[in-house]
Amino acid sequence: MIEVNAATPIWIWLDSAATCNIACKLCYTTPMRSPSFMPLELFTGIVDAVRAAPVEVIKFHLNWRGEPVSNPRLAQMLSILSRHPWPVEWHTNATMLTRRKAAAVVESHPGQRIMLSLDGGNRSSFEANRGAGTWSRALRGAEALLDARNGRPNPSIGIHQLDLGVDPRQWETRFHDIVSRVDQHVIEKPVDLDGAVVGHQPVAIPDGPCFWMGNILAIDVNGDAWTCLLRNGTRLGSVIAEGVQPLLDRARTLRQRVAHGTRAAVPGCATCRKKEGHAWV
Ligand code: SF4
């Protein structure tokens, strides 16, 4: 057994919802969707299991495969997390953020960070990925969220933008206005189903483990934990039935198996092109 000591950092991605109201072409989680939400009782059980584990939560993400706002219990989940010292972050496509929902999530956890997934920077690029009619709804939701903060510094609100090759001079004025109101603006290349960066030349399958393996638990709507966010991740077990430490042990054993051999040592990882990575703390 691998010992997990009090300083062991862990990143948690929890699937508050496995369903999404839109189907983006560039989403690597689409094949893993189901029409399910995480029930509040299961969520509280998982929070209790994390609290009982000898780990340091570096970040508690409230999203993975679906759209968090589609879960009617999201604000309650955030409120529960506000009682713990863990940094909380979640990403949203913003299209379901009415003024009422925006106010509820903003008030539920002052320390959270909410990242708005606003790709491309203009309607044509955004809707080529996310579907017709989504741009206006996303901008309206983003503005509702920023308005709900009402000039306060908290919660932190940012933009996570997929780089769709649009020159910033072609970004729409309304998008520029939203950019000027957020605290953080991250622009990244989209990731493919096999972990490769979309639009780049195919790279050889790396030998070593990715960052996720052994550093995170990706927890689905049923409370099962997986090694990573990709569809080829390895199931580790039930958080409720076993607790956090045995599952982390299992993930770190898999990491060592890859580190001492190649990705072929773990069947799900054998064809994965996700880049190698270590924990950064
Ligand atoms: S290497 Fe394995 S654990 Fe890492 S992203 Fe790929 S499938 Fe997931």
C-alpha cells in the first residue's frame, strides 16, 4: 500500500451533472454524457469522505462531463462547499444562467471561482462549435452573472476561451466588454478525445504518466472515482463505499506502474496522447 500523508495534494473534479443542454463539437466529454444529476445526498456523502481523508484539497472542481447549472441543486452544493477551506472552481457554458440562477450561485459561495466558457470571440466561431443560437444566450448569461456580483470583488469570475483561431480584432464589442469585467482570461487550444491538442500534428504516445493519474479523483454522478477526465480513464472504485484514501492509493499505484514502464501498463492509457505531467506542488 502507498502511504498518503497529510501533505498529499489532491485535485477533485466532481460531476455535479452528467448532462448538458448543448453539444459542442470540440468537447472531449460528449461521449461520456448521461441524462443524470448528482443527488444532494450523494454529494454530501462525498464531501464528508473528502473531509475525513488525510489529504490537502488543492482545488474542488464542480464540473466534469456536464453543465453544472443544469443541476437544480448547484447553489446548495456551493453553499455546502463554502463551509470548507477548499478552493472551489466550476466552468459553465453560461447559456442557462438566468438572472435568478446567477444571483443564487453568486450568493452561495463568496470564495468560489466561476469560469465562463466563451470560445472564439464572435458569433460565427462560437456557434460553429456550440450550435446555432448559443452565442446570444451565453453572452446574456455571462452578463447576468457579472451583474449579480454587483461591483463586489467576489466571487471571482473568469473566461476560459478555446482558441478557435479568431484574431482579437475580430472579437465582438460585447465580448470585449465582458472580457474587461472579468478577473481572469485564459485562452487554450481545444483538446481531442485522445488527449491530443486539436489542430496540432499528431504526437507520439508519451511513455510517462499524465498529470491527472494519481493526482486527481474524477468523481462521476454515481460517486465512482476515475483516474482522469478522458473517456479512457480507469475506474478506481466508489468514494462512498471505500473512502478517498484507498482510491488514491490505487491511482498512485497505476501511476507508478506507468512510470516504471510505459502507458501500455494500464490498458486505458495505452493509446492516450495526453502530455506527461507531474504535480506542481
Ligand atoms: S494517460 Fe491515462 S490517466 Fe492520463 S489522461 Fe490518458 S487515459 Fe487518462
